[in-house]
Amino acid sequence: MKSKNPEINRRRIFWQDFPDHFESMNKSSRDLIYRVLTEGIIGDGLLGTERTLLDYGIFAGLDFVNGEVLETC
């Protein structure tokens, strides 16, 4: 069911406020997430230095590099 309230949890809804920019911004975000999860990019707002991408994958039961589910929940 679609919410009638455009301020879900009092957050601005980006695609409603900036519809002309949403597709390019969404693609950019998805591309970055893909690179972080397949290349293990470390940096501010990305992966930290305490755990490796492999550590995250083991915890989640996922192989990020090969795009496979290792365990079922």
C-alpha cells in the first residue's frame, strides 16, 4: 500500500523533490555500492579498516565478489 504521507519518517523524499536528478543519482549510488562490494574499497563513508570485505561476507553469508549467497537464513 502506498503511503499518503510524502514525509515518511519526516525525511525528504529525494525522487519527489528532485525527479529530474533521481535516475542519475540512483545509478551513481548503485555503481558505487557495486564497486565497494566487489572491490572492497576503503574510505570515508565506505568500508572501514577494522574488517575486510571477506569478513562482511562471512557475517552476511554472501560472496560479494562472485555475487553468490553462501548460506540461507
